[in-house]
Amino acid sequence: MKNEISVLITDDNIEFGDILYDYLNQTEGIKVVGIARDGLQALEKIKELKPEVVILDVIMPNLDGIGVLEKLATTPNVRKPIFIMLSAIGQDIFIQQAMSLGAEYYIVKPFSVEVLISRIKQLYRENRVSSFHESKNYVQKASSSILKNSESANDIEVQVTYMMRDIGIPPHMAGYQYIREAIVQTVNNSKLFGSITKVLYPSVAQKFNTTPQKVERAIRNAIESTWARGNPDSIDTLFGYTINYSKGKPTNSEFIAMLADKVRINMNYQKQ
């Protein structure tokens, strides 16, 4: 079937891998092209099958998931797929290491397969938009043609996602989704930001079927984690002298406002 997303599953748990294989192959728009049982097999199948998405377990025999990322990072002439990491270990040190080596997403077991399918499709869609942009520097991305002649919600989400990944917001945290939604809503309707507590938080909470209090707390936790473990160079590039990285984290409202302004500036630049 045309436009199917080719997926490689890498997991040493045979039963789990087979169940995931059957489930994904029954999903419209996704085709599992193979299963690898360890990291060495994964490297061979990535080179042979050229999958667009690799579901990669962190803990495996012979070569673990981090090792696979490290090997591919130093291997020339191999197209790098989208990596979604799976692990029963949710420690920040493993997550940060995987993300720094090029992983796009990190899911802690146990998880919902429906969430995994949603992330596969979302990351694939975003990657197609940006596949010809290899630079890791956000300023270069922002001035590229990712959003050229387009102001749709999906395009705004792509730009926001790049900023958040660049500065190192942990994607496994609930605050990641809330921050992205808050920024997108603020860009689309600047009046929302005039009442962040009474309007913006409830609006985000309604979309994710949660409470405004949980949205506020999750965003604050995500910002704290980013300031403690994120990319200080990218943070300085985005926030400049407005918020000094070394002098403490911004408030939720400062953080959302600054990133929303960056998106608006880029949108205006694209119109010129």
C-alpha cells in the first residue's frame, strides 16, 4: 500500500515483539518490515530494510538501544530513521542520553499501543515536513522553508516541536504536551495569554481531559527539568538576554510567551 509507514521493531522479548508486530500490521497506514531481537540485528536490518521508523528497546543483549544509536551516529551513508525508544527504565539520564543521540521519542513500559501508534504517525508526519533540514540549530530551521507560505495549525506545531526538542524539554513528561498546546493556542489567539490562569490553562486542560491545576503543575515541572538538564546553548539562543539561563528558570507565563513570540516572529519572516 502506498504511503505506508515502514516500521522495524527491535525488542528481545519475543512474545512482546510478536504481539506488537501483529497489532501494528493491522493498523492502517503502517507496515512492519521486520523484527530484530538485539542491537546487532537492529543495525543490520536498518541498513538492509531502510525503515522509516524504528521502535527500539533500550535494554537488549549483545548491543543495547543506546549502543545502536551511538553506532549509527558514527556510521556514514546510512539514512537515519525515526527512533522511538521503549524501556522499563524511566530515569532522566537514560532519556537524555537517548535524545542527545538522535532519538525522537521515549516511552516507558507499560504503555498504550494506541499512544505508540499516534506517536509513530505524528513523528513521521513532522519528519516528512522537515526531512531536508539537517541542521540542529534552531535559528537555521526557523529561517528555512518549513512554514513557507503556510500558517496552518500543523505547521505551527512542527515549529513549536523543533524549539522544544532543541532546548531539551523531556518529551515523556506530561508538561511537554501541555506546553506545546499552550504555545499553539497562544500563537493562534494572542488574547488567551492575557488570562493564562483563567483561560489558557482551562483550555489546554479541556483538550487533554485533565484539570487546570494539573496543567499548571506539569508545565512548571517540565520547565524545571529543562533548566536542570536541557541544552543551555539552545536556551540562550532562544531566550537571549530576556531570561538568563544561569540565573534561574522562567515562570510558566514567561516561558510560553517567549516561545510564542518566537513563532510569531518566524511566521512574519516567512511572509516577507
